[in-house]
Amino acid sequence: YCFSYIGLDIIILHDISFRIVSHRTHLSVSSDEHETIPPFPLLDLLPSPNVNYFRYYGSLTTPPCYESVIWSIATQQIEIAEDQVEIFRGLYDSANHTLVDDFRPLQLLNERTVQVSHRDFAAPTGDTSAYVTSSVTTVAMFSLLALWAAKAAV
């Protein structure tokens, strides 16, 4: 599963769980270095245990972009500190490239079904085959549903 937050804000806030992740990743800055992070509840990363979300089959942001990933996109923002963002920007992937600018061009919605965890969501009207965005950054993953969420807020 990939979990995403629509509209991630970078502010001066030190959430306990992100401090754990930040503290543990300061040594793993290249693909040659590895460190095991001790288990901790992923629910601690969420702003509340009852977060509303959208879910759909999508793809990673790297070619060939096969639609084989289940995305869960929270409707509530999460806030982390700027120094925590910088830690993630300093990490490297297995090819020794920095984990920045990981995004993809606009994609068609195609025939995907989008599931909603909350009943009070009003689906946008109009052509469902319209282009929507899906992108990933170092800290946040913005998904196909960003456009849907923006329309729902109107």
C-alpha cells in the first residue's frame, strides 16, 4: 500500500513519529549504507486514527508506470518540520540517486474505481476520463485524487 496526504504542509512541528523516522535515517544517506528501523505503529504517523481517505488501484511514479499499486490518499493534512523534510531529501535510492523530483506527467483516470471511506463525500460531476495528476515528492505523495478533492471542496 502507498499512503498519501493531499496538501502536505511543511511547518515547524516535531511530531514524535517523524522524529523517530528522521533520527533513524540520518545515517542511511547512500545506497551502500543500510540501517534497520525498529518497528513502530504506522498509525502514529496519522493525524488521527479515524482519518478519511480515498483508495484506488494506481501505479508508482517510475516507468513503466504499471497500475499495480493500491493507493490510499488521506483527506486530512499532515504537518512536519522543514528539517525533517531536508533529512528525506538527503537520502539516496538503490541507484545512488537522490530521492527528489519523483513525479510523473498527467495520467488518464481510465476505468479505475475510486473507493471512499466516508459517506459525506460528494463526487465531482462531469467527464470522469478527464486528466488528473499523480505525483510523488520526497515526503508526500500527491495522487490522482488531488483534483477530485479540490472539486469536492468547491
